[in-house]
Amino acid sequence: MSARIAGISAFERNLTWWVIGCIVVGIGLGKLIPGLFQAISHIQVAEVNLVVALLIWLMIVPMLLKVDFSRMGEIAQHGKGIGVTLAVNWLVKPFSMALLAWIFIRHLFAPHLPAGQIDSYIAGLILLAAAPCTAMVFIWSNLCNGDPQFTLSQVAINDVIMLFAFAPIVALLLGISSITVPWDTLTLSVVLFIVIPVIISQIWRKLLKGDAVRLNAALATIQPISISALLVTLVLLFAFQGEQILAQPLIILLLAVPILIQVYFNSGLAYLLNKRLGVAHCVAGPSALIGASNFFELAVATAIALFGFNSGAALATVVGVLIEVPVMLTVVSIVNRSQRWYEHGKEAV
């Protein structure tokens, strides 16, 4: 495993520590200059915070720039693996998370959580699971020797589906959870945080004329901006969440429980289904990882737009950021260590 960690950048490898740093800085600044953060929270149009919108674009556009939608034509080459991933991403993961949130947040952990935030925490967990990851999966796929063509085509298909399915799935699951759905804000969030970044990224790719060298140079240039935008967003969130976290630090640990369960459940389900269908390990690995990972940048943005900076929904999505890297690295390790078991007797399946 150690030899393969070189495929992940120092920032990504230490993302958990960066998030912890943002917690400390955000809480501190929220205590020192609360007026500044209150002013930022009021810079909004149609319930969407303009500061957050700018930061999210800076985060998401570089990620979508890596996606080549022309790869969608390669579906037939990996039909079984793509079918498994799509089923897990869109038919299992959002609904399993809603069930886990209902079990743990609504019932088992409810006595230890602020009663007024229960619905908001559940909403944040649903948002976190409602869209599959776009950028980090390229790293996870590389770490488990995944087929790059499968990963590219799978991400492209998921992004197209996300344009149309994200809002209806979120609205359905929030409705089932008896959480009021502000449809106008949800629709605006999809346009702002999915449609517009997809358009910008694909226009940018066209301007680069498919030149891989120019594309890599562009990504290298904008990556620090993307990272900075993520960190600033986290500081803003924790500046508003500071009082709640200091009062009940156990909240973060409790919110992490359903997230951890859904990651291992969905990755395991995708992996076993691929084995059952006789899919090659180089496809099953990234399929399991795509099936389990979350588009946390989109979740954070939508949670802020729908419920506000100081909402439980925003905090729940940030917990996803906090545990993303260490948890997904354990999934990568399991996939790599189980390759011999996976391939044993595959011909007989």
C-alpha cells in the first residue's frame, strides 16, 4: 500500500488534518470577529450565498475539467461494471443513507443531539449521499490499478445523470423524511453548482483542443486555487458552527457513524456484485470506490444554500469531508489485498 500512496498528493493525503485545522481556525475567528461572518452570511440572492457560490465554482470547475464526456461512447466495453456502479450510486446509496440517518440520527443518537437540528442533520447526510464523487475517484482508481477508461466513462455518465437526477432524489428523500423542500432554492442550486460548472469546464476543454499537455498545465495552475477555495469554505462553515461544536463535540463523531457504514456497505456491495458478474478486478476496484464515495463539494454547497451556514445540514456534509480520505484509503487497501481472492475461481462464476 505504501508504494501506491505516491499517487495521491500531500494535500489530499492529509485532508483530514487540514479539515481539523479549519475547525480550529474557523471556531477561533468566529469567536474573535463574529460580525464579519454575519455580514458574509447576508451576501445572498434568492437564498444562495454569493460568496459560497464563487468558492464552490473555484472548487468544482477544476474537478469537472478532468471529465471527458466523449468517453461515454465506451459504455459497451464495460457494460456490467458500469451497470453495477450506476445501480449502487443511484438506486442504493441515497436510499441506504436515508435509512441509516433515520435509524441513527432520528432514533438511536437523538438523545445526544440538539432536538432542533435532527431534521437538518438528516438532510445533510442525504445530500452527501445523493451524488457520486467526480474528482477524487480518479485518485482512488489509480491507487487500485483501476482501468482508466472505465473510470473516465463511469464518471462522465454519472455527471450527466447528476444533471437530471440529483434534485428529484434529494427532494424525494427529504420529503420522505418529512423535511420541507424549498424547490426553487434546490433547483437554483442544481443550476449554479452542477449545470454552470459543467458548461464552463466543457467549454474550457474545447478551448484546449484536447491537448493533454495543455490540460495538465491548466489543472496544475488552478489546483492551488481550488484547494484554497475548499479551505476557505470550511473555515466559514466552522466559524458559524463553533458554538454548537464546543457545546457538543460528540456531534461530529455521531454524524460520522452512518457515513462510515454507508461507505463500507456500498463499496462492499459493488465489489461483490462485480465479482458475481465475472467483471475484471481492474474494473471492480474503481466500481466499488465510485459506488461508495461522495461529491462532498456539491453537498456542502447545496446544504448551505438550502439550510444556511449554521445549519446541522452544513455540519453533516463537512463531516463527510473530514473522514473522506482515511476511509476511502482503507477501501483501496481492502480492494488491493483481496485481489487474489476476487480472481480465484472467476471463470466458474
